[in-house]
Amino acid sequence: MKRAVLFVGQGSQYTNMGIDFLNNDKAENLINKATKILGYDIRKILENENGELNNTLYTQPIVALITIIMYERFLEYGIDINGFLGFSLGEYVALYASGIYDFESIIRIIDKRAKLMNEASTKNQGGMAAVLNANLSDIERICNEVSKENYVTIANYNSKNQIVISGTSLGIEQASKVLKELGVKRVLPLNVSGAFHSNLMSEAGILLKTYLKSFKTNENEKECFMNVTGKPLIYDELLDNMEQQIKSPVKFYQSIEEMINNGYQEFIEIGPGNVLTQLIKKNYPEVKTFNINKLTDLEILEGDGFNGK
């Protein structure tokens, strides 16, 4: 039996997320290091209720930072972990947790990713929408047909019943219309600033790969499942994976199925919210799940059969 830690992506943020994890020397040290790198007051943005935290330039580094702080506290409980999986932004936290990048490097990389994605969103405006309870082959066919005029593609395979599409505004609009005409009742526009995980992010991926070449990496000792492939990272393919990740679909449910097939039976989600836990619970009730987004969750976790080996 194997145990994995999952890390959340952008969209899970909320005011004062993880605030109860921050009142200790280790967390303060990480916040101070990140503040020097990022150049803005992290606590101020975290505590503000003016929506500033939803700006992708702040969202990505701060969600990652808070998740890392939660993960570092989790490590103190001595729970054995065999592998990692992060959803989109969360994949970068997984790369940190698996030892590939150190803390300062991953914060710099995520900051650069946020800036590149923001620039790409400004240059190539678009959006995303969640498609619920639709046939996957129908979604693929409609995306291909609509893309002959206005680009749209699958961006996230959240589950077999929850797919996210991404593309130009017209592409999203047209695909949504055709899906509804086909009888799909729920096609929900997402409140995002761009067409993430689509070819509209291609330039950002190329520039990110160039930036990544300047950072030292270490080979991971534990499995790190990748969004692009749904399979464990092949270390020599790291930079190619990270370039592709920005413009390729997140294969979340495929990753989970691959992990289950390879002996993973326990999944611990760390970070704000519990979206990943809910997806797994609904679709794979045979496995054990737990999510950590409050300090008290760690006490419950220890008494819930996860402690030790």
C-alpha cells in the first residue's frame, strides 16, 4: 500500500488561508525569504478582502507558499509518503516536495510562471469553462469542430464527468452553445483571467523553459506524477514537461488511476480547500482520503490511521 500527497492549484485561494499555520519561526522564515524574492507584502495581500489575492500575479506564489508552509508542518508528524501529485500550480509544489527544486528556486520559478501566464493572457485573451456530465468523445469532437474557426480545447480532465475547456472567448462561447444544444445541462464559465492549459499559452511555455535552465535541480527520490503524462516524472524530461504543462491539459483523473493501479491507496491533500479530495471521494470511493487546510486537521489525521508507516 502506497500513500501520496496531493497539492492544490490556482482557484483554491481565499482570504486568510492557512493563517493558523503561520505563527511559528519556520513559517515566518519562509515568508521572509519569499517576501525578499517577490518584493511585496505577502501577509497584507493574504489578509486583504479587496480581491487582490485573486490577481494571478499574487495568487500563484502565495498559494504555493502557504501550501509549502502547510506541508512543512505536516512533515513534523513523520507520516511516510511514497509519491506526489500537484494540480497545475500544485505540480510546482510537488517538485519542491520531491526535492527537485529548493525553496528559493521554486518561489522564483512560480513568480516567473505567473508573470508569463499573465502576459500571455493579455496578449491572447480567452477563457475557460467547466463541462459537467457530458460524454468525453462529444466534448473532444465539438472542440475540434469549433476550433476550425475559433480555438477551444480540453484543459483539465478533473474526472470522467467533469472536464474543463479552454480557448478564445468565441471558442468557449460556441462550444458551450453546441454542448447545450446536445443536451448538456451544465457548462459553467470559470472566473479566470486567461485560456490556461491551451495553445494560447505556448509562448509562455517556451520562455519558462529557457528560464528554468538557469536553476539547479536534484533527481527526485520519490515518485512525482506529472500533469502532462499522468505518469511518474522521468527526470531527464523535466524541462520539456514544464514547458508543455502550461499549454497542455491537466490529466488529473488519469494520474489518480495510474497511481491506484500502482498501489496507491491513501491520498492526503494539502493546501487551501478540498477540491481534489472531493473529486477522488466521488470517483474512487475504495481509496482513503484526507485533506489538510487547517492546523487542527493534523491532529485529526494523526488519530485517523495515517500516522507512522
